[in-house]
Amino acid sequence: MTASTEIAIVGAGPAGIAAALAASQAGARVVLIDAMPRAGGRVWANGSGGLSSIDALAATGITHRAGTRVVAATHRELLLEDANDAATLRFERLILATGAREIQLPFPGWTLPGVVAAGGLQLMVKSGLRLDGRRVVVAGSGPLLLAAAASARQAGAQVLCVAEQAPRSRLARFALRLARYPDRALQALQLRMALAHTPYRAGWRVVEARRGDAGAWHVVLVDRAERLHRFDVDLLAVGYSLTPELQLASLLGCRLRDDPAAVETDVFGASSVPGVYAAGEAAGVGGWRKAWVEGRIAGLAAAGRLDDARALFPRAAKERAYAALLHEAFAPRRDESPLCSADTLVCRCEDVPYAALAACGSWREARLQQRCGMGHCQGRLCATALSILQGWPLPQDSRVPIVPARASTLTHLA
């Protein structure tokens, strides 16, 4: 089946919803595509926020294709797959609002049951998970740690410690500059008050997680003075900020930035590929407010309403400045990250240990010699980890299919 539209938008988080509403209100025909079963993305999962905006989608002429993944793309066509079938969607303009994923860095024990992503813990709590009486440590870097810890506390957990690997001096600079953003400063204060009796440690990083007898296990953290701290836990939540999902942008040939990772765009959100725009985390991680205003700008620009888009430039500039503060304070650094032992798995899909990569000088060599990144996730986790731990540039060579797909879907490529 083949359909067509004026503007296709991939991703129904804050950026995608904002772009869809803006373009539709400007008179454009819009198809909004997202792999999740309902709009909102991870940040507004299960109706946890943005309800009025999500509900507004139903009152428009926007076609929302939920539960649908993009398998392949050209500059004018998308190959889509849902639970039942595959289809081709032709478009005139495309907006990438593909969001971001958590960075996971390997350390001894990171693959144990009971070690979860910090954002993943939040999603599970939003979905109804109860943690009554369970002992939890939250570690890594970024504002998401406090949010995850607060969610765990609300779900009944005993949060033993929040361990932020950024040093206290950098956190202090970030806090001072947060005065320009009183709403976020208030939010941070509220989260900290909700965790008033939970130790918050700066400059601490994970050493290992280890399972003992009878299912009991513990996590070891180290502070900047090299002192070790052991916690007996039931759950360890770790996260090291976010990185954009750029596979589709790479496949389309969009020019990408490396530090911070993002699609390179102009002030209207237009990428280096004519007719292709990027908004939200795809254009640089910075939170839902940045995503929302960039989504509106991209939607208006794609619909030809450039003057209306320009009116939003000051707000977008402020949000991008906040994104730069986040990156400066919380971007993972090699000298602050967990340390891998020789047998620590770096690529979970292909069981590649850290020692096997010692002779590799690049991501390409790691793939060719050790099959690192050749498994189900196609390097989404290990490529980002190795860019931090080894200093290797992120790969920019996405191939079809960009996600696992049914053989019947792939026949459409012919």
C-alpha cells in the first residue's frame, strides 16, 4: 500500500506533536508516525504530561500512525511497518523528531538482572510498577537521576543514595546559571526536597555491581578521594544523560554534529538535505521545552509560514542556551566514567568484552574484527559508550533496515 502526504513527521513526542499541530494549523496535510502505541513519547508516557496537546491531535485532520516504525527511507519516501502490514509513505517535506535514548556505560556487573536504566525505571513506575521497601541506588549523571530517584521513592522504594559523577564544582556553576530559568530551578528544588533524606553525592561513580549468595547483591561506588562505598541493594538504576536517535537522519545523508551529537540545522530547523527538518532532541538534547518550540518552528517552516516561525526564535535561543548548560555540566567524560575490567561486556548483543577491543583503533575495526555493534541494537548502545571510553567518533553509516523488520516488509524495498 502506498499513501502520500505533504508533511511527514517521525516521532510523536513533544517536538513531533508541536510540529504536527503547527503545520496542520497552517493548512498542511500531515502524517505523524511513531513506534509507541500512543502519542507523548517517553517524556509524556502514559498521560504523565502534555495531555491537552495530545488530545488536540484528535481534534485536527492529522493522521496519526501509532505503533508504526520507519524501516527505510529515501528523500521522498518512507517504508513503514506496523503490527500487521507494511506500507510506503510519500512526502514533500519530512520533519525528524526522533527523540533521544539514555547513554549506558559498561562496568563490571552492568548486565546483571536488577541493573536498569534510570529513565527505564521512571517508565516502569509510570506504568504502575511498585517498589515497596526495595533498596535502590541511582547513579550516573544528569538531572534525570533526581527525577528517577523521586519516582522510585513515590513507588515505595528506599532510595539509599543518588550518586552524580560530575564534580561538585561543576554542579555549583550549573546551579548558579540556573537562575535564568526559574521554572527549572524550582523543579530541581522540588525534586531535592522530595529526596530530603536521601544522600546526594557529587563526584561519585560506579565501580561494580556484584551478585552474592542466595540472590543478594551489592553495588560499590568510589568518591573523588578514591574511597570505596558499598551498598546492599535490590535495584541499581544508572544513566549517563541522553544522546539523540540519529539513525534515520544518517540514512538520509543529513550532516551531523559530533559534540554534542545532533543533526546540524539552520534557524528554521532545516537540515543539509533539502526538504528534511529536525527538531527537539534530534537537533540537540535539551528537554521538552526546547523540543516543543523547535517543533513549532520546524512545523511552521515546513508549511511555508516563515514569519510565524521567526517570532519563536528568541524563545528557541533561550532553550538552546539551556541545552548548552546541560551539556557542559553533565556530558559524560572519560576520566569520570566507570572503569571496565578486561572481561566487562561492552557489546551485549554479541558478547564482546572490553579486552577484545584493545587492539582496535576505531569503531570500524571493532565491527570488522570483533563484530562489536553487529547485533540486534546495531551499535546504538556500544557505539555511544565507546565514543566516550575510547574517544572514537560516532558511526555515521546507517544502513537499511534501520530497525529489525519482517522479511515481508523488506520485499517492499525492491
